[in-house]
Amino acid sequence: ETGREEIIVKINLVMIVKNEERSLKRCLSAAKPLVDEMIVVDTGSTDRTVELAEKMGARVYHFEWIDDFAAAKNFAIEKARYEWIAFLDADEYFTKEGAEFLLHAVRQLHPLGKESIMTAWVNLEDDGTVISVGTQRRIFRNLPTLRYEGRIHEAIITLDEHPIPTVDMTEELTIYHTGYGDTGETKKEGRNRRLIERELEERPDDFAMWGYMGQEYMKTREWDKAEEAL
């Protein structure tokens, strides 16, 4: 508790999607009662994703996929009209309690000049078993200086290079992610490796990206390549 009176602050739920009809409804349903606008940017779905998003009240835009997650996400951010952004994947969601806490937290933090919130991030198997737990910066102010960088494993950066004033709420707020179970992982393997290779062609000294490449080789049991990359 900050002891300050809450002010009215509006939140955009923003996401980029492709063929997410299986998981989109849960994400939008959890957030819809507490956000002021839902923005869905479709990158080439061939299923009912767009239809479902529109049916649930989202504003839907289309972006031609160019093998660049940051480009797609920055396009989506440009469509946001309100003060704060919660950026989720379609296979991620807040619990009802988490979404309610988010609204309260943003209204408390807005007058303090904070620009982002660090949350917990729980990675789940398809059956709900926890794979891993980490942290994510997915809730941030809608400022022209905050944008994503990176073709893959993209992250929020500041275009004017100032430190991002951040509040750690990893104990209070969790994003649940279901996209890396066996089904989701198989779908993403080839795409992820291709994008990491392109990043390394452009930035061969990016040590974090070499780490991600090592992880990709480990998934396919290419141990020698994994060791070299790591």
C-alpha cells in the first residue's frame, strides 16, 4: 500500500497472435472486465482467431509477418490509446485476482512516475504442471520512448537510453504461460532457431542470443553444437 488515493488510469491489453483460437478466449476473458481496451494484432491466422477476437470486443489489426517479433509488437503498441499497456501472448493469462490487483497497482503507481512493473512468470506444461518460474517486464506505461527490440526473445528498451523506473511485483502478480508444453514447443522449434540464426548473423557478439541458440540445440540433443554455442 502506498497510502495514496487511486486515480483513474486506463489500461490497454495488447497482443500479437497467429492461429490462437484454442487459447485466445481464456486470455481475453480474464482481462476484459478490468482493461479499457483490447488490441489484437493478427500476423496471418488461418483459423478462427480473428473472428473470436472481434466477437469478444477486441480491436483487431493486421500485420504482415516479417520474421521480427519486435516489429510486430511495436506496431501493436502504436495502436494503444491509453496510459498503460499489459502485453500478453494469447497463451498467457492473469487469474481473476491477478487482473484485479493489476488495475489497483497501476492506479497507485501512475502518479509516482513509475514506468513498468516486473511480474512473476510461470511456465506450464499442457497438463498444468509447472516447468519453470521467471520474471517478465510486460506491464509498462504507454510512452513513445518504450519499445521492443530484438527479432526474437525481444525485450522492452528505452529509445532515449534512460533507466526504466520499475516496481518489483513478482510476489503479488503472476503471468501464467501455457505455450511451451509438448504441443507448443514442437510448433515453435524451427521458427525460433531460424530467427536466432538471423540475429546472430547481424550481431555475432550477442552472448545472450548464443545462450538461446545453445538451448535450441539442447532441445534436439545436438550436444556438441549446444556446448559450442553456450
